[in-house]
Amino acid sequence: MARILLVEDDKSIIDNLSAFLKKEGFDVDTATGRRAAMDKLNSASYDLILLDISLKDGNGFSVCSAVKANFNIPVIFLTASDDEYSVVAGFDLGADDYVSKPFRPRELVSRIKNVLRRSNKLGTIIEYKGITIDTEKGIAMKNGRDLFLTALEYRLLLVFFNNKGAVLSRNKLLEEIWNIAGEFVNDNTLTVYIKRLRDKIEDDPQNPTIIRTVRGLGYKVGD
């Protein structure tokens, strides 16, 4: 379970976002200002920091600078300041991502998982509806039995599971698997591989409950 430190001085955001992230399986701790955040960082370990720029006793830039100088923890800025200066300043300090308020909670979760994955702080085992992916060994199993996925099928399943709750368009999926399949992948190929993947992971491939079609938009795993 990834542990997140949410540094934010808006109580309603703290309460609502903490509750949502906990439902998504994260362990969440909070701090309302710069000093409190640094005290927490010096006394506990975290996998990621969600950091507001405007704090009552300073700003998020100073926290980010201290984190990058003293801790190996990824930072996502979470703020209403979406002007170019703030974005550039945040990235120059080493921020790993930047999300403007108001944000969509599920999009934020997807971004959190992407940052954790890039930072190698996301667990190597991913599970959903009897399907288990071991990203360290590069294998996928259903109810404990190897699914014997091809490289492209495995990559496609990993994309879906790393974006649970998000609707993925066909173009997005094509982008994600292009590095493996190269010029051999196209829209028709994607259709074929989604069918093959469903044949292997679904109890009833004709009525899929894991990889669901969202008519007119794409595909989705999870709620």
C-alpha cells in the first residue's frame, strides 16, 4: 500500500480527498502547512507527496525544494495556480507532475499511479477480479494459473490495470502498445488483441466484466 502525504490547508479538500484516496487503497497522512509537512517527513516515510503551492506558513515551492534535496520522494503539485510561471517553477524544482484545481479525482489517482510506477514505488503485484499481474516477473495469472500472454497482450493488460477506473480511448491504447508492436499495430490489430485478451481473462468473453466497452469512448477496467 503506497503511503501519501497530502500537504494542503483547505480542510474540505483534506477531508474529501483523503477519504477518496483511502477508498482507492492508499494510506494517507496530512499536513496543513510547510512546518508541519517537514516535521512529518522527518519522522515518517512516504511514497509520494501531494503538495499545494499556497500554504499558510509558506509555500509549496520551498517544501518541494527541501524534499528534492533531502528525500527520495516524488512530488505532485496540486494547486489552483495554473499560470505558466507556477508550472515552470514547479518542474524546475523537480516536481514529478502538476494537477490544477478543480481536478477529477480519478484522473488524479491515475496520475499518482503513473508517478509511483515511474519512481518504482508502486507494488510489483497488481490484482483485480482473480487476475494477478507480477510486474517483476512479467507474468499474469488467473486464479493462480499462468495465462501465457504474449508480450503485446501482457502490455495491453498492464495498461488497463494501471488505469483502473479511467476510460481509455483506442488512440490512447495504440500509443501505449506502439513501442512493442511498432508499425505492425493499427486499429484492426488492437481489436484482435483485445478479443484475444478477453478470451484469456474473462469467464464469459462474449459478456466481459473485466475489460468493458464504453460505447463511443473506448474501454474501461474497474469502476
